[in-house]
Amino acid sequence: MTKSLTVLGATGSVGASTLKVIAHSPERYQVNALVAGRNVDALAKACRETGAARAVIGDVSRYKDLKAALAGTGVEVSAGREAVLDAASQKVDVLVSAMVGAAGLEPTVKGIRAGSNIALANKETLVCAGTIVCDLAKKYGAKLLPADSEHNAVFQVFEQGDPKAVDKVIVTASGGPFRKSTLEEMRVATPEMALKHPNWSMGQRITIDSASMVNKGLELIEASHLFPVTADQLDVVVHPQSIVHGMVKYCDGSLLAHMSVPDMCGPIAHCLAYPTRKTAPIADLDLGMIGRLDFERPDFERFPALSLARKVMELGDGAATIFNAADEVAVEAFLERKIGFLQIPELLEDVLNRLHTQNMLDCSNQLEEILQLDQVARRVANEIIGKMAA
């Protein structure tokens, strides 16, 4: 049975893994549209290889280049934000939401309203608008299929029919490049050092977030919407091998864990095939060769973003929107060497406290208000960074 697909963020790291899964079994998939930000060459190549019916580039200035690159192929070409939203609005069996940052929120909501099942790799969709998104998914019959390795792992071992039997949901963290670093070493860390993830090949933002463990904070917030558990039932454990991706502890003391090699093709293939299982382009897991699996508790002093994320969950979706927006700005500033590595979580907390003091956290479950709050948080974050550099 062939499934129709649209891929948002087709040229990013998750998009590349999705294309690899498609290429592994092209007879299973009909690609309706591939959407990218501005990478014309990679998008055109992907469209030719997958036989995509439509190519959409977010950057309007790259339209002519994309049109020329796909001349004679019969692929429909469009550009701009409205074109992205239109592509997401066309119902498909699975919409892969892999755009980076809050920019992926509106297109994902469009896909949900169309009734498409969502392979969700865009954390911000649930971090910023978890209540709205989950309500819309129920209303329009769209299944939210977590494509992040940790959430997909939990999804596979979570007893959906008996959630009351669940005691804990545990996501794992590699610890990133600074797992053993001192605060003094982290204080002088460069972008090049932070981008050297020991296990995963990912985009710049998520790699920096992994180094600061902000990504685990975002994942805790996301998990609070994906699974019927309370915030105090969510936990993080550091696992440097990145073999165990997620675990669920049950009331009878059983601990079910999902294991695989660290390869995004695995969770993506699971989402695309769901509710069945199909072969995927992923290496077999050889535990004998690995030899050992290590686990340790996270250090909240060196990685304060984890504690801040728990505070955010208590405060609600508005706080989560601020947390995410400030992080996007902070990561960009760090990559541009405007702030230091340890100033990332400091900036997040500063922005959150300022807007909390101004009573800006209530979004009344309106997407427009969440998007407005996102912009306010970015502006405040940039103002603080500007004063840091002055």
C-alpha cells in the first residue's frame, strides 16, 4: 500500500534521513511535496530522486533558481510563506514536520487541520502550542506520531491502553560534548567545541541545544503533551552511548526500554510505516560489540536548563513559548560569538522572568497570541544581548 507524503524541512538533517527512508523503499511512498527554506540545489535533487509532484522554497528570492533547477521535470514550483502553508494544507497520509524552530508551528497546524497524520520532529509545535495542537489533532482526527528518537522510543513501549499503570516516562540524554566538562571549561567553550556531538549528526541549533541540554528541557515539555502523564512523572537520565532512547517504568516495577543504533532513519521509518513495521535503512544493534551501557543522573548545576524547563511546565504554554523563542535567539547569538556558552541558559531565565513579571504568560489558547508572544520574547532576548555586547 502506497502512502502519500509531504516533507517540511526536506533539506535539513531530519529531512535527509526521511529521504533516505523513502529511497530505501520508493514503491511505498508517493511524495506530494517537498518543502525547504533556501537550499535550492538539495531540494531540486531530492525532488528528482523522489519524483515529488511539488517543490516549495520558503525564501522567495530563490524561486527563479529553483524553477531553473527543475526545468523540464514537470515538478510544480512555488515559493514564499503562503506556498509553504498551502503545501502543508494538502491532505496526505503522513506530513513530516521537520522544519527548524517556531517557523514550523503554523505549517504543522495546517497539516493537522487537513487531517493528515503528523510525523513530528519539530519540537516547537508542542512546546509552544501543545494544548492547542493536541486539541486540534483530536478534532480533525490527525495522529501525532513522534519522530524524535526519544519520544518515538517512549511511544513504542508506552501502554496506550493502560496509562494509569505508568509510573515514569524517562528520556535519555547523551550528555553532549560537555558531559564531563567543568563549569570553567564550559564558560570558555567555542561554537566549534559545542558542535562536536559525540553520537549524532544534527543541525546546528539542536546540536548546541544538546550541548547545553536545553533540548532535554524542550523534550520534557513536549513529552508532557504527547503522553498522559504529569510533569513529576517525567525524568531524564544521561546515557552516553545513545543506544537506549527512552524508557517507561510501570507500577509493577517493570522498566521497558527501546534500543537501537543512534540513527534518525529508525524513528522516521517507524512513523512512516505506522501502525505496521517495515524494513528500514538502519544498522543492526550488536550489544555484544557495544559491550556496556552506562547511565548517570544529570548535573543540574552545570546544566540548569533542565531545572528551568520544569519551572516552564508549571507555568504553561506561554512560558514554554518564551523558553523556546529565547533559546533560538540565544543559540544564534552564541554561534555568532555574541554571548558565551553558559550565558545561553542565563538568557532564557532572564527573558522568562521579565515577561513573567509583566504578566505576559497567558496566551488564552489562541495560536495568534502564541505567535505574538514568540515575537515579543525574541525582541526582549535581542535587547538583552545588545546590552551584553555594549
